[in-house]
Amino acid sequence: MNSYIKVKPHSHRKYRILQKYLAACEKFSNKYQNFVYIDTHGGSGKVLDVSKNQLDDGSILIVAKIKPSFSCCVVEVDRLRCTLLKDCVRDYPNVTVFYGDCNVHIDKILRMIPEGQKFVLCFSDPDGLVYRGKGGFSCPQLTWKTIDKITHFQRTELLLNLPLEAIMREAAYILNNPDSSVSHSMEVTLTNFFGSDKWKSVEPGDYKTWLRVYLSERLENGDKDRYSYIGAILVRDSYTRAPLYYLVYASKYWLGGKIMRDIMRREFYGETKPLIEQPYERFIYED
């Protein structure tokens, strides 16, 4: 079981949010038969819950088990994980697995989808900024160009893990080692992720500003194809309470924004409603 991706209790928050949103998508899919799901970081299919020492369903299996099924495309860059992933989904013919870099495969996947005829939910869940494999191979886990391609494809929605822990760690290293060759490499990585160098003005530990810069640079501003309904929820380590990542949602549809706002609000507050409700055009749940 050690070959499966290991998850801690906080990871179940993103899976719950994904599962609840898919329940809403399922209703529309059953009615219109026009839903496609993309998973850019499929992992090992099953995940190992280290707190219980048991295997649970990862994101692609949560989706694959929905009946009636719809088309799913999933990418995994790690060879061993991809082998496990293929084994986990072998009984689900609606799932197509791609081995390799999602930044390379995204063009092929989008070409497979009739643009304008399908509603597309893309779940992008990198566990850092750079994938480092065997034999010295490495590649960016997610680039700004990939997000732009998804953004500009018609009828897309995005659920994204913004990897705060990795971002803040690399920003702190750059600040403390400005002349290091490693710092230069990290600067390239961060710029490749954000799509500009505006991240350089952010203090390493200022996690709220990291989110705002990413939203501004990648999802909000620009041409008419950018998203109109954007939200996020901060996920902390269950034990240390350190900020780990924001789960970011972006949509071009008001109904999606309303549904996800309500899901994230309940996940953050429980059944207690806040005194002031955030608008579904932009909602951020953090502390």
C-alpha cells in the first residue's frame, strides 16, 4: 500500500467539496448528457489515509463511480502512480488515462471535446510546483499556460489546488538566498506558475495575498473568456493549523457559483450561517 499517494485528514475536505459539487453536476448530466470531467493530476487512483491506514477513493474514482457515467480524462506524470491508476479504473470504460505531463496533454484532451457542446469541469490538484521523478527528470506540475487553455475553452469550470505550502517555502528560500542559483530556478518556477512576476512583491508568509495575486493574474482580469464567478476555501493542516492550500473554484455560470458558494460555506462554518453572506460572484472562506 505504500506506493499509493498518502493523504491526511485535511485532504478529505477537498474530496468532500468535489463530491458534493459533482452531485449537482450529475443532475445536469443526466438531463442533457453533455458533461465531461478532466483530472490533471490523477495520482494513484486509490489514496492511502495515513490516519486510518486504509485505502480510500481518490478524485478520479469518486467521479468514475457516478452512474450513469460520463466521459472522464485523467492525467498522471509519475509512472508507478499511473500504473496503479490504470489498474484502479480498469472497470470504468468511461475513463481515459494519459501518462505524462498534463501541461503537454491538455491540448490533446481539449481537442477531444466538441467545443461549445460539452460542459467541462476540470479538477487540478498538484501536490507542489515541480514534479521530480527518477533519473533526474522534472517538469512543472502546472503552468499558467495550461490554466489559460482551460479558461479559454468554452463552457469550462475549474476546481484548483493552489499549493500554498510549496509557494511560501520557495518564496522564503529566495528571500533568504537571493544570489543562489537554486533561487534563480525557483523564481522561474514561480513565474511559470503565476504567469507574471507580480508574485515578487508578496511577503513569503502572506498566504492571503498569494491567493489574491493568483486570482488577479490568472482567473479574474483580462478578456471576456475569464471567469465571472470565483471562490476559494483555505485548507489548513489538521494538527499544526498551518495553511496548506486554497481550493479555488472558477466558473462562467451564476448557478455554479451559487452552488459552490453554499458548499464551501457549509464546509467552512458547518450548519451555522455567517452574519453576512458572501456574494456568489466572489467568495473566500479563510481565517
